[in-house]
Amino acid sequence: MFLLADCRSCFASCEQIYRPDLRGKPVVVLSNNDGCVVARSHEAKALGIPDLEPFHKIQHLLRQHGVAIFSSNYELYGDISHRVMTTLSRFSPEVEVYSIDEMFLDMTGLNDDFNTYGQTIKKSLWQEVRMPIEVGIAPTKTLTKLASHAAKKIPKLNGVCVLDQPHKWQWVQQRLPVKKIWGIGSRFAHRLNALDIYTAYDLAIADPKQLRKQFNINIERTINELNGIACYSLDQQPVAKQQIFCTRSFGEKLTTLQPLEHAVSGYAARAAEKLRVQNHTVKTLQVFINTSPYEPDYYSRSRTIKLPFATDDSRFIIHYARKAVRDIFQAGRRYLKAGVGLVELQDKAFQQDDLFHPGQPLKSEHLMAALDKINRRYGQGSAYIGAEGSKQRWKMRQQYLSPAYTTRWSDIPCVRS
């Protein structure tokens, strides 16, 4: 048996943790540059506030209903997520962190009643982190996704759904559109609809071998999973990323080269940090810039650079990223977005250097380790490469940003008696 713990409206719930006055009230969280709504509390959903709607279109509606508005605070959300996953890890020796707000747990050998155990986990997360969760329990990972969906939609389940018998999961499947199944999506659902498969139950009773011929092996595995036959095990060691991209829209459009170089340098530094976390180096770098597609004479260019040696040193990566952006920059344009991609990665454990090139110097590793340690201890951006600039006009617009309650000393809440 598997258990899936899913944080309820994760970003909105994170904002409510240190704002108890907002619990039970409508809350929305906006995307990068306060562009559109990406998270809504239960109360905001009840008001009919649409998901992924541009903020400027519904700003009047949010004000009218007194909805609390927040810019995305990824530093806070990441730390809260870590606390949630650490707490959940106590309830099973084998776990898989599936996303920032979801974790699978292996329930093999559990002698307790599954529903009681799920309620215990749910209460512990609320008591220790103040994070509301829904719990789905079933014999396969795909069925746990269905159980989690039912736990959200059926109030009398009190946030925990156990699908341990065929008649239980079939009842849910008959009421769930096929596009809601884990791994299906809208494109596959449209093709399945053409075959008169509209619900999860329709797919569960379909011929897996026949559909495999028309789609792929994954559809066969999904059908087996819908029938209680486990095809996917826990992934306890996440696979390292094959590419790392850092892209952002600017807080204001940039018209000159210098701030564009600063922005690209900052993105290159963030990508290099992620590279070092997974103990990899990069051999090929990609940089792109573009103006707004809604403006006349749209301009978009990219440049790919082969590095002289594999590296994870932010300074070298930034150097070549700046070189690339100088090559593709055109004066007289208003740039909206830029990005840096590390596209040819290799694991340091299996790295083979060029016989005729010494490769990355040892002091680079020591310097980058010190840089990362400072930023982990004192907060992101405490130490940075000078090429990123100190006046960062390109930074995201975050008009409604909440404090970094858990990662910045100055923002730690004070309790006064």
C-alpha cells in the first residue's frame, strides 16, 4: 500500500502559517512579476476566483471581496516544504518527495487501520507545521492520486481517503474524467475520448494491450495501476536533471546592455548553484533574450557556447554567458525576458578530463563551496559575483511579497506578551 500526502493549496497555506488572522479567509498567490494567480485558498476558490487568470483582469474582484494578495515567496515555500517532508518521513522508512507539496510513503507492513493512520499524519502536520494536507491511501501510486482527489472533494472523508478494495476505487473512477488521471493530461484525454473513453473507469476496463499499440507502454501501466496492479515503485533517489534552465521576465523592460548583462549573470549564478547541488559540471551553455511578443518587431535570439572545459564555477559560467548576451544584443529594443540554460551536464563522479587541458582548477571547487556555504547560512544573495550588479533593476516585481519568516533573521516573528 502507498500513501500520498498532498498539501492543500500549498503556497496559500504557507502564507497563512505566520498570518493566523488569514486562516479561514480568501488568499491568493501571484506568479513571477505578479503576473497571474497561481494559488488560491479554499475560500478564494469558493468565491469563484479563476486559476491562472492575469492579476490585472481580476484585481477589482479581489479588492471587492477583501482577498489577501501575495507575491510568490519561494524562499518561504521551500523551507516550509522541507519541514513538511521532514515530518512526513517519520511515518515511513521509505518515502519519495514527488514535488514541493507532495510525498509518497510506503505503507508495507503497517498493522494499524489505514484511515486512523492517515488521520494521525494529518493531525501531526497541522500541529507541528500548521500545514493542512489531504491523504490518499491505495495499493498503487496512480490510485493514491485518485484517493487524494477524493479526499479533497468529499467533505465527509475528513481529508483522508482509503481505496483498499476494488469496489471503492471503481466508485471513484466512475466519477472522475479521464483527463484527471495521473500522467494522462488533456492531449491524451482528447485521443481517448475519440475512443469513447471518458472516465477513469472507462480506461480501467479497456484492453491494455490494444491501447499500448495506439499509444505507448505507459498507458498499459496506467491501466494496470487503475486495477490495483502496482507498476511504479517509490523513487527514493531522484534522477539528476539532464538540463538546468533559469529564466525570468524582468520587473521592467531593459533597453541597454549593462542591466541585461547583470540579469543574465544572475541567472547563470542560480543555474550554477543548482548544478553544484547535484554534483555535476556543464560543458555547453545556452543564453537567450527576447522582447515582448505583443510588441511590433518582436525580437528573439539565442546563442549556444561550447565551454573549453567542464565546470561548475559560477565565475566561468557567468563569463561565457555575458559573452553570449553581448553577441545577440541589439540596441534600440525593449527586452522583456532572458534565460540561461546548462544543456550538456556530466556527473563529477564519472568525469573524464581532456588529456591536453588541466580542466577546472581545484581552487574553484573550494571557492564555490565557500560561496554556497555562506548563502545557505545567511540567506540567498548574501554573497554573490560582482558581475550580477548591485542595483538590480531586472529583478522580479514583487509588490505583495511577505517576509522570509524562516530564513532571514530580521524577518523572524516576535511574540510580545
